[in-house]
Amino acid sequence: MTTPRDLLIIAMDVESGPTAEQGDLSLALAGAEVVDLLAARAIGLDGDHIVPGGAATLGDPLLDAALDAAAASLVREAPYESVADWLWRRGLGLSASYQAVLEEEGQLVRQRRRGFSLRAGQLVPADSPARRRAQERWRSEDPVLVLLAQALEGGDDLAGDAPDVADDSVATVLAAVNDAVVELASVRQRRAIENAAFDNIWRGSGG
């Protein structure tokens, strides 16, 4: 599907993309899948719940395979799954899965160490038509891609200077991604505080 692929390429582009935690990226990719499934009419939303639709194709074998994999993960019986629940379930390890697929396709390549900006073996987008399409979508300030990237940059409030999204269902998905990233950041912060407190107790006990 085009939106997850474009998002992953932009997020991994050291020249222009946002720096993202893998967990945040997985949540955003799961949201991007929902956006493309909506566009393909493979699903609809009833409030914030995902209702399966008919089979759909995008005309590209690689993209259709990704769409089929996502569609196969849908809960197809009532009560249907909420967008938030989908993000947490589908997003588990999703960034690593997409990276593996794009590396196999040659869309991502292992970068040799150059100076101090890149780690040896770091995955970066290859110079390819897919990368150029993603960059063009990014430069054109596509609202979906911009809002997903904003979520990756910290999950700040989507009000203010955020671009408008005309489709209410897409807006619901993007808001759910933002909320999930904020929640994940809170979990990380809480764990960091708990670990720091444990370390202090351990040192104080002479352990």
C-alpha cells in the first residue's frame, strides 16, 4: 500500500524525514494501512470502529499483497474492532516487517559508514522511483503524510497549524494514531522513572 511505504521511506530518510522510535513508527504504519484500506473501500468506519468492506485491488501486485495482508487481519464479526485497538494489535512489530519487505524489494539498502552521521549497516532509502514519489508527496505537503509525520515527531496536539483533512473517517484514524503515540510516550516516560528509581534503590542498598 502506498501510504505505509511512503511514510516508512520518509521516516528513514536521514536527509528530510522525522526521527522516529520504532514503536511510534509501527503505530503510524498501522494507521497508514487503515487510510489506504479506506481509500480502496476495503473497510469503512462506524464511529471509530472498523467495518470490513469488499475485496479491493490497487493494480500493483506488491501493493495488493500488502493490502491483502492488512485486510486479512481485520476483525470481521461484530462487535468490530476500534481503530485504537487495531493500531496496538496490528502495529506490534509492524515497522520491522515493513523494513524487511522493502529491503528485500531493494527500496531500502544498508548504508556504509560515512563520517559520524550514519551507523554502519543502517537502513536508508535507495535512490529509486519509490523514494522520489514519497519525497514528492512529502514536498507537496500531503495532509495524511504530514499528520502522520507530526505524530512521529511527538504526538503533539493536531490543532493549530495542522493541515485539514476533508474525509472524517481519515481524520478519525489520524487522531487515533496521534493519541496512541502520546500514550506510548507516557508509557516510556513512566518506565524510565520506575527504572531510575530502582537503580537508586539498588545503589543505596550497596547492590
